[in-house]
Amino acid sequence: MGILVALIVLSILILIHELGHFLAAKAAGIKVLEFSIFMGPRLFSIKKGETAYSLRLIPMGGFVKMEGEEEASDDLRSFSKQPLWKRALVIGSGPAMNIILAFVMAAIVLSSAGYNTNRISYLGENSPLKAAGIEVGDRLISYAGKRLFEPGSDIGIFLYGEDGSPKEVVYIDADTGKKVKLIITPARTQTIWRLGFTAVSENGIGTNEIQLIEDDSPLRAAGIRRGDIVVKVDGIPVSSTRDIQQVLNVTRPDKEAPLTLEILRNGETLVFENIKPYAYSQFTLDLGFERQKGNFFGTFGAAGRFSVSTIRNVFVTLGWLFDGTVSFRELSGPVGIIGSVGSVVREREPVSEKVLNLLYLSAFIGINLGVMNLLPIPALDGSILLILLIEKIRGKPLPQEKVGMVSMIGFMLLVCLLISTLFNDIPRWFF
């Protein structure tokens, strides 16, 4: 069921993308030959005017075929015969539709669940912000020169790539209303011991059922699988993630020593020995932000900040791939996306919460899909926009044959990348 819902969500996001191209092409007077739902062999087709509306076999995505898009054409209404601005509008409308839809979905979620403001509601005793003189009620504006749009997720992203060096923070003092700049050094959290897995959540609380095993987890090497239920740790019964953390970090006298896990799998009890937990710590500012439910304008403002934050964080995380902050092994493709969406459906929460979580995740994926498509990578929309820019600079179009060759090479490289992500995603989500 989870995989089916995930495929439907991903297909809708891709179809919305193609619908953007289609509507823009129609508005620009370009001849559209086909608008297809799904891919592969055609199941049936209805022709209305000059456009065939098709349903195809493979339930994934869709496409728009325009006259003169991939081949030379003398038709005055072909894509290649249109002014440069019209072609750019048509190409850019696909990613734009993804981002617009994501904004709408985020607004729906935030209108129900509320959103974080920049006002600080909590400062821990060890918070470097508190030590620097910042107080509850102050509004945090930026960290390390980066504006906080969606403060909860932004701070999490910034601290994930943190190196521990002093950083500038800007905040507005609640008493004076003045903007203040300070230099703080992020603190490290207390070391905790982990097994490296994410548990199925029930009403927001982690259970003892394994949902996702992390890449470097000792559980994966031991042969423990997704769906297994941890019933005992070193002979101590556990029924939740909290119980497991209690045993790992409090009960066991020698926290570095290998342990024994008792696992329930398909009604059968299995024992796994000599599993060594690992220590984990990260940088923290040890703070919390005020949440509120706003009016119409407040909610739409929060949805806009969510969208801007997510767009920026796409580029931040892409930079991490190049500077080594994250490895290629952490990269996910379509299977990983399907697994992420499917896991939301499998959460043991009320249906209303599942729907909101699904909408929120879909908004996040939609923005990522839109932004990634704008990158100047062959076979993506961004590469076509780059070609149009080159055409503008040259004053004449590039030969269609060369453009087609570049697109074909880029498409093959993209397919190779997607295939390579399978080696990350399949073990992570299915085993």
C-alpha cells in the first residue's frame, strides 16, 4: 500500500511538471502533438484538435511532445520557430508548476499544524546563545551570514555541516527592538550510543519496529532487516525507541561493549550477538522556537518562507556532495523517494496526520524536483534554458543535431546516475 501511494504521489508531481509545459505551450500558440499520462507503450489515446491525450502502460510520470522540439520543423507553430522568450517560458513553466504546487501544499499543512516563528521560546542551560546574552523572546534573524527563513529546519541543516568554528549570529533584542550581532561557538551535544536505525512511529513516539537501517549501522552487517522488532537488548525487554536508548546510554555499565539483540521476525525469535553500538554527537545551539497558527496572510507567509528555505537548502546539500560533507552513498534516487513517501503511509498515526505528513513531504519533494530540473544538466530543463541563453548571446540558434546529441549523452549519464543510486536505496529501504 505504501509503495502504491508513493508511486501515485511521484507520478502526480511529475504530471504537474509536464502540465506546466503543456499549459504554457498552449498559451504561447505552440503546436502540441501529445500529452501523455504515464510512460511506455500506449494503452489508448483520444485526439482533441491537434493534440492526442494518451494513457500509457508504465505508471510513472508523463510527457509533453511539441512540434519541432526534438527535430527540425518548418511549421510556423513549432517550438523551434518561436521567439526565444516563448521557448524559455514553456521550458521554465514545468519547474515553476512544481514549486507553485509545493507552496500550496505547504500552506495547507501549515494552516493546520502551525509553523515556527523566529522568536526563541527555549534556551538550554548549555546553549552558546544563552552564554552570549541572548534571551527567550529575542528573535533570531541569521546564522553564519545566512538568513533564517524556516528556523527549525534551517538551523538543523546549517549545524549538520558545522565545523565548530566561531559564527556570527544576528538577532533582534525583545526589550530594545534593536538588531544585535554576536559571535558564538556552537556546542557539541552529549555523546549518545546508537544502533543506527529509524523506528516506526506511533502517535509521534518511536516504537521498537525497525523502519530504516542506516548505511553504516552494525545492524545491517549483522543481517537484521527492515520490519524486524527489537524485543530485548542484552536480555532487557524493550518496547519503544526510548527503552532502547535507555539501555544503550544508561543501564549498560560498559557502553562500548558488544551487545546481544533479540529480534522478532515473522513470529520467530532470532538472537544476534556481538553487535557493537557506536558513539554519536553533533553540534547544537540548544534552543527552541515559538510555534503559532496564523491568519490567512501569516500562513501564506510561512509557506513562502518554507519554499525559499527548501530551495536554498537544495543548493546547500548539493555543495556538500562536492566538499565531502556527505558521501555519494547517502544519495537517494527514485527508490529512496518512494521509500520515504511509503514510510509516511506506514506510520501508526491517525489518518489526518498521515495526510498532513504526506502533503508536507510531497511539498519538499516537489520543490526539489523543480529546482533540480532548473540545473544546467543535459536532459534537464535547465540545460535547455542554458542553450537558449547561448543562442541569445550568439544571435543564432545552435544546430538541432548538436543539441540533440548533447541531450542524448546527458540522458544516458542521468540514467547511469539513477541506476547507481539503486545500490544505495535498495539495501536501505527493502532489506
